[in-house]
Amino acid sequence: MAEKKVIFRSKLYDRTKVREPNYWKYLNVAIFGLALGYLVHTISQYVSLFWVPLFDFKVLEFGFLLIAVGAMLNDAFRWYGVREGRGRPIGDLALSGDEIVINNEVISVSTIVELKVEIQEIKGELSWWGQGYSILSGTANTLEFTANGRTSVHHFELFSDYHLDQLCDVLGQLYAKGIFVKEFYRGGRTYLLESLGYDEIQAFKRKYGFS
């Protein structure tokens, strides 16, 4: 019985204008407010040694303290649940063991001399750091290939673990056809999305005729 052909379908995005949030902005404001408050306090102490000030410096000290506290509270809660930018939709991707279709352009895998897939995130995942977390858009993944003397890089979306499994099935079809794929899963080198040791890598290459 012939193996069922799997086609991985996704959306393509232009992420050139996607920017990371400035996590340090409000913390810097807090530090600046505390520094100004300390400076005003020091000046007021110095001034009071020589004459009675006409202005109550404690008002300024309290004001800068409020700015610092407000900025720290904002910084503490602002980044909980911020959504990562998706980018601008620019078309559709269909990937199979036979061809890559970018919108209406069909590229036969037989013309591909280099193929690279980088998996960075799945839509809806949470990315944690010290100041909160963001909700990932799932569009930071890339497909890069060289065919007919031209190299193309495309950002595509991953919707779920099942969607990722479909991509893995297509990668298996490509390997079976003698197309070697440089895979990276969340920064690590993989083979069918698995991290392998040296002996396992050699066995993998022999299995698909790459050794």
C-alpha cells in the first residue's frame, strides 16, 4: 500500500517590522526617579546648612519617589501577557516531498541544492523572562532554500503541535527522496526534530543514503 502523501500548509509573514518590547524602559525610569530623588535630598541637606530654603524640597523628593514607585509597579505587571507581533501576511506556503509552493510559484525539490528549516515557536506558547511573559505569535519559524541559483527565506506560522507533526512527516518524505535538510529546533540541531548523538547521526545518514 502506498504511503499517504502529506502536504504541510501554512501562512507566510513579513516580520521586518516586528520589534521586541523594551522591557527595560520603565525600570530605567524608576532608577532615574530614585536617582533624582536622592540628588534633591542631598541638595536640600546642603542648602539647609547655610540658609532657610524658600522651597520645600520634600515635595520634590516625594514627587520623584512616586514616579519611581509607579514606574516599578508598571514594569512589574506590564509584560505579563504581552502578545508578540505576527508581522504582515504575505501569502501561503505548501510543502511536500515533491515541491515547495510559495503563493503561485512552484519549486520542484529536485532543483533544490540546500534546504534549511528553523523551528522557533508555536502560536500561543508562553515565553517567560524575569519581568513577565509574552504570548508567541508562531511566525518566527523560517524556511530557507536555494534553487535555480536563488536563495529564499520565508517566515511561516505554526499553529499547534499537530501542525508541527505534519511538518515532521514532510521532512521525512524529503529525506526519503534524498533531500538533505538542515533542521534546527529552538536553536538546537535536529534530525526529524530529534536531538541525536554522534553514532545516531551516522545511523540516520546511512538510513537515508547521505553517508
